[in-house]
Amino acid sequence: MGQKATIYPIIGKHLSLIEIPTKGKTKKWEVWNHTKDEHLGEIAWDGGWRKYVFDDGYLKFDADCLFALGNFLKKEMEKRK
């Protein structure tokens, strides 16, 4: 009998994660917009980056990239207030 995917609680306002069973020691997750039931991409180990990255099929972002984008968005929203 195969391994089952692990569904994680909602993270943030619109995101949920589903852990996909793998045979290796690294893990893999699907990222979903649970509000629209839309697959956004995957989080998986990237050998070239030597770390986990978010991959939407076109672009790859590590935690530092996503953090920097988030900070930029917050600063721009503060300017609008």
C-alpha cells in the first residue's frame, strides 16, 4: 500500500499545503490557493540551489527571495496609507 499525502492546515489567508510522498530523504509539497481551489506550484529540494525552493513551473524562489518580495509589498502598501 502506497503512502498517502499529508494535508497541512491553512497557512496564511489563502494558502494550503499538501505533502506529496517521496522515496528520498527530502520532502515535497504542493501549494494551493484554497479559496479558488487552484494549484500554485510546488515546494521541493533543488539540487542546483542546494535548498528548498518554491517552483511554479516557470520561476523558482527560495525563502530569501520570497521574504524580500513580501517586505517590498508591505512597504509599498504602507505608502498608500
